[in-house]
Amino acid sequence: MSETIHPLMPITREGPIATVTFNRPGVRNCFDLSMWRGLQATMEALSAEDDLRCVILRGAGAEAFCAGADIKAFDTERGDRALEDVYAAVLHHSMQSVRLCRHPVVAAINGFCIGGGAGIATMCDFRVAGDRLKFGITARNLGIWYPYAEIDPIIQMVGTAVAAEILIEGRIFNGAEADQKGLLSRLVAEDAVQAESVALARRISEGAPLSARFHKAALRKLRGALPITDAEDLAVNDFVTTQDFQDAFRAFKAKRPPIWRGR
């Protein structure tokens, strides 16, 4: 029996564990604006539950956890500065709802974990991935600039050198590489991802919930990330005014390589 806050994100329960499934397998569980809003609403509702102990995030089907933002929705959801400011605000609150959830959050990752999907995974406290993982952030391929608040957890996990590989070089890591780089909590056989994620959630749930909540908040607080000004944060959306982004978007739809002009 499942419940829903958003129709494409059913929630199932096993005792004090809630599993949220991104249910768009036909498009590798890509997110449109409605789903970003739905993720925030779902995570905030679960965070408010006192009896909950752990949340698992997973993708429907065996092909993908989440392959990122639905680029086909860019025509109506993104593409000019006004739209991008709205989209970025929704995306930010959605990502932070995962990061700030009171309860530990486990990402159960099969297959593709790309772009915004990788962003969601890095906001989680634990990442259990299968050996057919494809992990990467492909913002550079569309001339998009990745936000500060989403870069921060990557640097905290793997440092600036690996973050540069991800964001500037645009590396797509397989399971073994992602594990070696420190992006994963554990790497398992592809068909063992869900079982291991549930086993992990059960172990977490056996501990004192107030202890887990305190330590989650303490780890976040003690990282000592530098504050970003509102103006700096808003400037991240300037990419949408560049020729590079506009051409890359047209190139994606035309299935041709983009032409980078640096302006």
C-alpha cells in the first residue's frame, strides 16, 4: 500500500522507514518543475514525522536513480532569466529539503545518477550504489552553472580536485570509480542495491532517533562552509543569458554538438 504527496513519487512504509520512489522510468526518472516541487513537499512532510527513523530515495525500474532535469521541459520551464530565477529557487528548496531532513536519508542508486539526480544523491547522508552506476554532473554540456549550495556537499565529500573532475572536466564515473573517489557509502552488486539500502535503513532505525538527528545536524554544522551572499547566489542564473547556453539548448533539440563561443 502506498501513499502520495506527488503522483510521481509514491511513498511506501516499512515500520519507521519510508521509501520514496521517483516514478518516471520511461525517461530515466528525470525531474520536471512539478517533481522538484513534489520532492520538497514530500521531504518536508516526512521530516515533520516524529515516529519516522529513516528515508530511502530510489528510482523506479532498474535503469536509473534519476537522470537529472527533464531537458524537454526547458521550453516551458526555463530558457529566459525570469523563468530561470523561478526554476532555480524551486530547485534550491527541493535539494535543501533532502539535505535538511531531520531523519537520515539513504539514496538507493541503480544505473544512471546524472545531473540533478547526482545532486539529489549528494544531498543524502548515505549513497548505496550498484556496480553499473553512471554518476556525473553534465551542466557544462548545456552551458549551465551549478549552484553554490549544490557544489558544497560535493566538496565536503571528495574535495576540490574531484569536484573539478565532476564539474569542469565533466567526468562520468562508473561504480568502481565513484567508490574510489569517495562519492559512495558502499558499492554492491546491481541487484543488491535495494536490499542493502533497506538493511542500512534498518540498522539506522535501531539506534536512538534523537542521537541520529543530532549527529546529522552536527555534521552539517561543523563543515564550516563559507556563507554565499544573495547577490552571488542569484548570479548563478546568469548562464541563461549566454549565447553558449542558448546554442547548447538548440543543439540538444537538434541532436548536434553545441558551438561554444565563450559568451
